[in-house]
Amino acid sequence: MDGGQRTIAVTGATGFVGTYVVERLLAEPDLEVRCLVRPTSDVRGLEAMGPRVTLQEGDVCDPASLRELLRGASGAVNLAGYRDFWSRDRGLYYRLNHEGAENVFLAALEADVEKVVQVSTPLAFGVPAHVPFDEDTSPGPHPSDYARSKYLGDESGWKLYRERGLPLTVVHLAAVIGAGDPRPTMEVRRAVERRLPVLVGADTVYTYVYVRDAAEAIVRALLSPKSLGRRYLIGTERATTREYFTLIGELADVPVPKWNLPEWALLPIARRLERVAEWTGRRPALPVDILRTTAAGSLLFDGSRAKEELEMRYTPLRDALREAVEEIQADA
């Protein structure tokens, strides 16, 4: 992608990672950013970023608004989707993460953009037969609707890449850590506030990435002429669940639960909590899909392609967690 002043269209710009991506895009002096926002979105953060950011109301489920968003854009980043392990409406995952992504891809083809970056997750690979897996590994079974719907969205893009020449790159972000995350998925707030009674899957290993590194990877994938048709697994630092919460405990000076309960013992409780949640509409403290994900075992992948081709270097997990913990403590 080169030339004069260019417009990058971004969906999901008001989300956790999205705001950092917009900020990083604005570090490129020749880029303007056009953000798709819903009427109910809090857009104050985007409005404060200055005149090179413009807002357009719409939704990834509304193809007409996507055509308007992408008209004249040279590139697009699709960050829209539902990122959690519980929803009262299970179809929401597939409307946003699958059908919504396909709508973005079709609008990008119509607008003849130069590059589309689809932001996904390593969970889209499901539970592969062998780990650590890499970008060329065949996917395994998906233990959650979130993982399955992200996989289907990615596959819609690759089908259009093969059949219609969609200029696609897919970035799979490890568990993203940093300040500003409104969702409880990573459990930092509950640990800091001493509301974490036990550990689940204490010896399960996950890979983590700092939110600014995630944004950097997305923008590098967008701007690199070598990334077309490539997948990138983003993140390299691994930690067990116990190590992860021990770090939070040290940074926040709070005790960490010592007891670990197996997933099978908690599943009956989690199912009852979900039945209550379906009635109240409030997210349960322990979604079943989280237990299914941890029971599937450690999520280990080889992130060397991004280090080599995108020249990624990563912030230590301790530093990323410190930022998240300090924000939570400042709000207390």
C-alpha cells in the first residue's frame, strides 16, 4: 500500500483492541481512518483523536452501511465481533463473527480495496491434533461458539480469496492484555478485587500479547506488501493459569487462590448458573464455554512467522498486566 493520503476503514473501532488500532494508524502521517460505529456506541474516545478520524453509523450486519464505509478506502481492518464466552443469544456469535465478517469481505471486494485484515483468534484453530500448531495446521474441534464462529468467519474470507481474489490477511491474536478491556474474559479485575475463589485449569498454558503489540501487528500486516494471503499467529509469551494469576497477585498485592478445581467438577454448577443467566440476562460468573475451553488443554502455537515476516517484538506479560492492574486500582 503506497501513494498519497489514504483512508483505512475500521470496524470494531470502539472496542478494546480497536481504539489502539486507530491510535496506531494515526501514527502514519499519510493515513486517515474511517470508523464504523453503531448509534449506541460511545465514540468520545474516537472523536478526541482529531480530524483524521471520521465516524460513520452502521453495523456489520447491514451491508449498505459497509458499502458506504469502504467507498474510496484503500484498506480495511475488521475488528467487529462478539468476544466473550457467553451470550444469552447464541446466534449473536454467528451473526457478528461469521456473517458480519463475510459482509465486510464482500463490501471490500465491491470497493476494490488493496488489503483487508481480518482480526481473529488462535482459538479459530480449535483443538489441533498436534501442538504447538502453526498457521498451516489443520483445525481441530471447536470447544466454544466463539471459537467456531471466528473460524467460520475466517474461512469465508479465505474462500473469497481463492475464488474472487479478495486481498486478505488474517491476524490471530493471543489473549490480549492491557488497560481498557471492558470484558471480564481475562479475569484481571476479579483477581485484583479478590473475587476469584479458586483456580480452574491451573496448569493449562496460554499465550498472551500486550494490546499495543496486538495493534502494532495488525497495522504491520495491513501495510506490509508481503502479507497478502498470509496468516499470522500473534504473541509468544506463555504462562500457566497459576503463573498468570500469581503475576496479578504480585502486582496488585492481593492473595491468589491456592486451590484448583477440575473442570468436570464445576460443569454441573456452571450449567445451573447458565440457566439462571438465561432468565436474568446477566453473564454467569463461570460460563460453560470457558470450562470447555480450559478442559481442551493448553493452547500452544508457534508465533515465529510474525517475528520473521512482520518483525514483531513483544512486551513482557508482566508489563502488560501491570498496566491493567494499575488502571483497575486507580478506578477503585
